[in-house]
Amino acid sequence: MRKAESMISNFEFRISKFQFSALVLLPFVLLLTSCESELIQKQEQQIQKMQLEITRQREEIEELKLARIKVDQKRQDCNRAFREFEKAQKLKDSDQAIALYREGLRLCPDDDVAHYELGKILVKIGQTKEAEEEFETALGINPDFQSARRELKALQERK
């Protein structure tokens, strides 16, 4: 019986030791669970930020692709316009040359030299007001275009 009492006492001690351990470990387990939960929340927030950044970068890539397409189209249009400008320079007929320059400038409106050349033809046929506008446009595109500046100044001095 002594042995049975000792075993029961030993068993009770183990149970109380287990209960004590459980009580001591419970806060640590809860703390770890809480820490893990906070860590998971932070990781989820980081993932969301990364997903937003990926979406932003994809949109930026699409915008760059569209811009590239526009640049390529403009380059093609300007190449076609340059062919028109070359034809216009070879013509003796001012009206045809003016039509070719205007068509080329419709395709590529930022060509300062084409505005200048069109202005010179317009001066030759007496359309000084339109010529002045073409020289001013050329200078608006390229403020350092000295030939356009001289032609404009000469026109203004004639007035």
C-alpha cells in the first residue's frame, strides 16, 4: 500500500508539475502565437505593397509601349513628309511645291526647315503674311534658326 500511495503521490506531483508547466508556458505560447500573427500580418502587408508595385510597373510598361508606338508612327510620318519636301524642292511650280510642303507638314508639323522652305516659296509668290507665319513657326520650333530669323526680319522691314 505504501507503494501505491507513493505512486499516487508521485502521479499527483507530476500532474501538478504539468499544470504548473502549462501555466508557465501558456503565456509564452500565447506570446509566440501573437508574434507569429503580427509577423504574418506584416508579411501580408508587404505582399500587398509588392503587388501594387508590380501593377504600377506593368501599367508603366504599357504606357512606354504605347509611347514607343507613337514615336515609331511619328518617325514613319516624318519620313513620308521628307519625301514630300524633297519633291517640293525640285518643282518649278510654286503651287505644287506649296501643296507638297503643306501635305508634308500635316504629317510632320515640327520640321523647322520645311516651315522655312515653305516661307521662302510664299515670299516669292507675294504671300508675305503667310510666309511670316511660316518663319515664326520655324523659329518657335528652333529659336536658333538664324536663316528663318533673317527672312522674318527682312519681311518685317519691308512693311
